Amino acid sequence: MSVEGVTEIVDGLRWFKSSYSGSGGGDCVEVAAGLDVVYVRDSKTADSGPVLRVGRGEWAAFVALTAAG
């Protein structure tokens, strides 16, 4: 896992925000899938904040654990 500047990885990625995130802003994360990794960023600082880079397997495990409660 690593954190890197948004400017290095933004090109060509399609970012998604959770459907649980309201349209009024607030505390949300955005996710984009790369070839071998998943990128996660804070929607409030999407253009300037850090981006978390996680392997696809680790992301799948995180989502499964989160869904299980």
C-alpha cells in the first residue's frame, strides 16, 4: 500500500463516489480502478490531496470485510 500525489495518477482514471454519499458534499471517498490497483481519495480534496493505492486483492478483502459488518 502507498500514498502518492494525485497529479501522478489522475490521467485516464474514472472516479466513483459511493451511492451512500449524499449530493450535499460532506465526508466521502472516491474510488478508481487501475489495471492492478485501486485508488482511493477524499472527495473534499480530490484535486490536491493524497491518493491511497491498494492492490486489487487487498481492496476486495476490505470490501468483503466491510460488507460483512
